[in-house]
Amino acid sequence: MQGRTTFLLITTLIISLFLCVVLAQHQDEPQLVTIRYAPITIVIHGGTIVTHDLEFKGTVVIKDGKIVNVLHDDQSYDHILKQEEKEDRQVRLIDASNRYVMPGGIDPHVHLALKFMGTISKDDFYHGTRAALAGGTTMIMDFAIPAKGETYLDIVNEYKRRGEKLACADYSFHVGITGFNENTAQQMKELVENHGINSFKFFMAYKGVFQVNDEELYNGFKTAMSIGAISQVHAENGDLVVKGQTRLFNEFNITGPEGHPQSRPSNVEAEAVRRASEIAYSVGNAPLYIVHVMSKEAMEEVAHAKAKGYRIVGEPIAAGLSLDDSVYYKGSWMDRARFVMSPPIRGIEDQKALIAGLKNRILDLTGTDHCTFDSEQKKMGLGDFRKIPNGVNGLEDRMSVLFDKLVASGELSPSDFVRVTSTEAAQIFNIYPQKGAIQVGSDADIIILNPNATRIISAKTHHQNIDYNVYEGRQVTGVVEVTISNGKVVWENGQLNVEAGSGRFIPNKPFGKMFRGLQREQETKAPIKV
Ligand SMILES: [Zn+2]
């Protein structure tokens, strides 16, 4: 009898312990809710509709997640209201007077819950996409990068599962290629043909982790080109980075965050851009996308390649376009460590050059490289700048920071702003005009931006899952007042109304804009046989 009681007690204990663990695990997770569109028609009227090529006063009508009508100002929308009434649908009128009605932002460069430098970045698919929507970005593109032992297909499936469960906004993926062997080409082909991938990223830095050599780049670019996929590079000479770090640390005894930018100066970045572009050209003018162009010198290599007819695009990021390297030299250790990212934030002259480059189409589109580590995680590099987790925030604030820096300053027009924050990404990754457009049939991912309103960026009010913000205290002109994602108002009056799992995976089709004419070009430039 005694034994039976003890057995029951132990069993109960084990079961309750198990339940505790399960409950504890679930407590932190957002509720999974199936999204159902209420039969509501949204009519946005009175605003200025801005697309990448036009600006006009008009009305946008949204139904069941799609844009169903775009009317110019001289056309009345009364007939739409009557029709909806007949069909027993509710109509929600949104007055956008004195505001811009724009396609939602697309951030082509984010890392959510990235396993990196011995830790995991803080914003996962839930927190990241939520923050994105609060700032007017309605689609993100993340990088699925396999850990040792994982296949490329494994990691893509894993990322899709995460998105399905947690994402509040639409998403797609680039795949990080961390080596090239006999199986790699087959896996890349499989991903393009059957899994909605049309871009592969190669790291020229992070030696011993992700870094690939020139031969691997050549083989990777060649494979990608043959299947209609874009090659992307993190352009920094990883060998020189390690040498620079060792020199600063050992010879100059520099251990703090200021060692980070000084160990990987602009020439280390520019050399890699040049090398990647020459390798891509040697392959047969393979489409090449340089992520996070941070310096004037690297941008000049992009310009140089463009001038030679290379199929290359350059992506500056919000941090590079709006911050400068003084952040590494003032304040406490933590104040400086928060800005550690690679390539590092450069000087004010670089910032001005990047803005000019974007204005004159030497650079093409903007991302953020959003990859957040909180203060506790940044402390991993106390005493050794090489161990500070690399990454800054940006996903939530990109639209405001860039509107302020580029449009409110008069450098770019509102249409250019739409192009560099949304349309160009949609076109390059071949999802236009489903995304990046205000057209009949496009997804209803729309923002209403007040160009005259201001706000002050702060960690106290942001939605990102970290305890600081690299734009803390900055006043920006240009505020996203309403965000509509897949036809649903998800952000208004400073309030979010999002559901985990409501975001969808958007497959990226191969042979997009960067491939136009390529086959013919290769035929005309084929080697001569005598
Ligand atoms: Zn990145």
C-alpha cells in the first residue's frame, strides 16, 4: 500500500512538473488566432496617392485583402458605397486629407531570431513583424542561414514554420550559402523550383563561420544565375578583418567598441565589393546584390561596376544613411557597443555620399540589417570588442528615419521614397505588382503617412524587443499614422491590432528584373572560336 501511494505521488509530481514546463513555455508565446476578414470594404479618400512613378489625389478601395479600385480625385466614389450597401457589406471610410497614401514598406534585409555569435537576436518573427507594422513596413525578407549539419532545405522549412506560427506581416526568405560542394547546386535548384526562393547570400566575411572563398563565390554565382536567382554578398574581406582585429587588440591594446570600426575600415569593404563584382561578371554578368553598402568607397565600386554595364544593385541601410561613426567614440562602453554592426557605421562624409548615391540611383533600395541584441547580450563583448554581438535595430523606424533624412530634407521626392523603401525591392525580388504598388489587384499593404507630423523615437515607446534604440531621442518628420496589412487596419491611433500567424509566406519567383536581356547579352558576348 505504502509503495502504491509513493508511486501515485511521484506520478502526480511528474505530471504536474511536465504541465508546469509546458505552461511556462506557452506563457511567453503569442496566441495563435486564425484571421478571418470581416466583410468590410475600406475606402481611403482625400489623400495624395504616391507610387514609385506617380503622385495624384485619389481614392483607394480595399476589399478582401486586395486593392479593388483606384479612383482619381475627379471621380466620385458614391457608386461604390451604394454597391457595398447592396451587398450588405460595411464600409469604413478613412480620411487621408493632407497625407500620403503609399505602398507599405518592404524591408529586404532583416534577421529575426538569428543564431549568431553565441546568442540569438531578440526580435523574433512575432516581435519583429509587429514592430515593422507599427512603423509602416508591411513585408520583410529574412535570411535563412543553416547551422553546421543543417541542410538548406531544413533551415527554409524551419523558417517557414516560425513565420507560419508567429509572423504578423508577410515575409519571404533569402538563403545563406555557407560553402559550396557537389550537393549545393542541387539544393539551390530545388529551393528555387519548389520553395519560393530566388536569392542566395554569400558571406565574404565571418571567417570560420559563414565565410566563403573566391572559388565558392564563382560556383555559387554561376549556379544562382543559371536558375534565375540573385546572388547577394556581405562584402568585407574577412581575412583582412581578422588581421585588423588582431592588430588592434594585440598591438594597440584596444579592447573597447572603438576597436570595431577601426579594425575593418572602408577599403576592406570596397575591396570585397570590387572582387564580388568582377567574379559575378566573369561568370557571365551574374546579377549581384550588395547588401549594406556602408561607405563612400564601397559605393564607388558599385558605381564603377554599373558604369561598366555590370548587373549590380546596392543596398544602403537606415543606419548608414542616418548615423555616423562618432557613436563609437563618445559615451559609456554600453553607449558605444550598441552601435556595433558589420560593416560598421562610417563617417559623416560617407553618410552624405550614400544619400547622394541613393538620390542618383547609384544605390537602389534601402533595408535595415535589423538584428537586435539587448544590453545584456552586448555585454558578451566586455573586454574584447570582437565578441560584441553585431547588429542594430531599424525595422520599426526605417520609414520615419528615411522620410525625415531623404524627403523632409528635399533630397528625394515622395515617389523616390516609395521606390527605395518598397517598389524596387518588390521588382528586384519579382513580387511586383503584388507588392510595392497601388494598383487594382495588388495586395492591400498600404500606409498613410503624415509628412508634416513629427515624433520622437524612443525605446520607451517602440515595439522592438530590446531595451534601447540606436535612434533614441531623435525627432523625425514624417509619421506613419495608419498601416494596412492584407486589407486589415493593423496600426492606427498609436495602437497595434495584429495577430500572430496572420502573415503569409510570399514565394519569390526566379528570373526577375535583373535578368532582363541577360541571355541575349551572353550570346552577343560569347567567346570567339576561330
Ligand atoms: Zn545582415
